[in-house]
Amino acid sequence: MTPDAAEWDHRYGPEPIWSGQPNGTLVAEAAGLTPGRVLDVGCGEGADAVWMARQGWQVTALDVSRVALDRAARHAADAGVQVTWLDTGLLDADLPAGSFDLVSAQYPALRSTPDRDAERALRAAVAPGGTLLVVHHALVDTAQATAAGFDPADYVSPADVAATLDAGWEVQVHEERPRHVTGGAGAHHAHDVVLRARRLR
């Protein structure tokens, strides 16, 4: 088990920590897409993966936390849907390049590296004509986060991903928007940054 996996297993603890509902931005942005193959990066307790499976998507979902994945698998079983669960981080996943019609990363904890490894892996997974959707919290109190042992600068943001997109991509949405969540550990975050881009070739 990696240090990150152990840390996330500890964070998830014995009881669910999220709302159990799919992320609103995912629901809104995926509404006009034709279901195909989707990769859910950092799937947590599986609410997004289960929702997408219910919409007809073929879902592959990955996370470093075995605790979260076990919880997600139970959620999927209760919902009567099939999801392929991968117990791995994005950079260690053996994913076929260019094979997903949608790559969704909702509030991912992807560490920044000098070589932009996470950004490259996200882009590489998207099929030509497919969509990359990256969502993260906006207006994070950096001092408060750092005091809690979390420096936002250490992790990949939608802006970081956008900065790596070349002429082979069409940025369709890159904006800040209000977020309305009433339950779960992230309910105190009121604004998101949303990046949606289409791979042209």
C-alpha cells in the first residue's frame, strides 16, 4: 500500500463521508453527451460512477483507496449496475490510450510534477472526439488549507490542465461557477472551477 492509499483509507474511515449524490457539474456537463466509455478519475465512494452507469455509460472508475472502492462497489451492487473498479492511481493505471469518450476528474487529488505527468495522463486517456471534464474547488483558503496539512499548489488544477491543451483540443468551458451542495464533507465549498474540452484528433 502506498502512503497516499493509506492516507485516503484513513480519511474515509468507517462511515461514508460524501453525500452519495453525483456531482452536479458532471450531471450538467454530461447531459448532452452520447453515452460511451467513461473514465472516472478519483471515484471515491462511487456516486458519479453509479450515476453514469445508470445513464448507459460503460464505466471504468479508479481510486487509490480500497476503503472507498469497497464502498463504491456496494453502492453499484445496490443500484444494480456494472462498473469496472481499479484500485490504483491515475499514473499507475494500465489504461489503453485514447479509449475513453469521457474522462471525468471531479475534485481529483492529482499531485503536480515538473513534467506534468497527471495532465498528460488525463489527456492521453481521451479518445479523438471525446471530452475531458476537470472540476475543482475555487476560492480555496490557502492559509487554512496549509494549516490542515494540504497545500493546493501541490495538486493539479483545471487551469494547469488547460495550460497543456494544444491546437488538438477545443476548450468549450473554462469558468468559475456557484456550487450548491447541502450534504457531505465538501458542502462548505460554494464555488467550482470547471474545465470542459473536446479532443479534436
